[in-house]
Amino acid sequence: MRVRARVAWRKTAAKPARTLPSPRVLVRRHVQALNDRNLDRLVELFAADAVVEFTAGPTLAGRGAIRRAYARYFREWDDVVTLAKVEVDGRLVRATGVAEGQHHVPRMNIPGRIALPLRAYRHGFTAVWEIARGRIQRHRVDYDARDFVRQLLGE
């Protein structure tokens, strides 16, 4: 006697693969999180081992260092970043833009300087983002640091 086993196949809905944002969209989200002062959203855009470099600052390596640096930035600086020109080349995004605002802390940590009134600043910059697997892997911002400090000091 043969026994026929009947197998019922259930249709299971396959989970859709996570759609990664395009490099241009990721950069737009980065700038929006900066301007919204949203630390959690900003840090989430970076890869766990991401690197951030600024002209006149230390290199930040890893999300923890990036979180601490941007938390301080949000406490001490009030500015708005605007991108003027954005170019995408595969995983690299290059942009020029302007940051306008003021420093919240009346005394900068410059030896020999005394407390100064808050001054507005406006400085241009160039930035590069390297994107990998839907996250910012490396970010570099370059600007004229001497001109920026002159604006802050009122010279």
C-alpha cells in the first residue's frame, strides 16, 4: 500500500530587500539633519567605521567620535548649511556650499584672546562624501580657516 503524502506549500511573502538611498539622496539627508540639528538622524547616516575630516579639526573615526563631535557642534554653533553645486560620480559626491551662522560660545579657545561678542559668519566650503552600502563611509570638508577665524574675531 502506497501512502501519498500531500504537502501544502504556503505562499510566503518575501521580505523586500532594503532599498539603499542614492548617494545624492544620502547627502541631502545629511545636510537636512545638520540644519535640523537632529543628532540621532545625522549619526545614523554614517557607517560604523566612518571617518570625518575638517580643515581645522581633528579626524573623527567611528560613530562614537562623530556623535560626540556633532553634539558639541550643535551646542556651540548655530548655522545653516546650503549646498550650491552637487556632483555625483559613482560612490563619490562632491559639493560646494555656504555655511552661515554664529558661534554660541563667546570665548573661543584661542590662547591670548579674551571673551568677544558673538559675530555672524559666512564661509564657503567644498565637501566630499564617499558612500558605501547606503552609508557615509568618509566625509571631508575644506574651507579657508584663516578667513573664518578673522570673521569670528572681527578682524
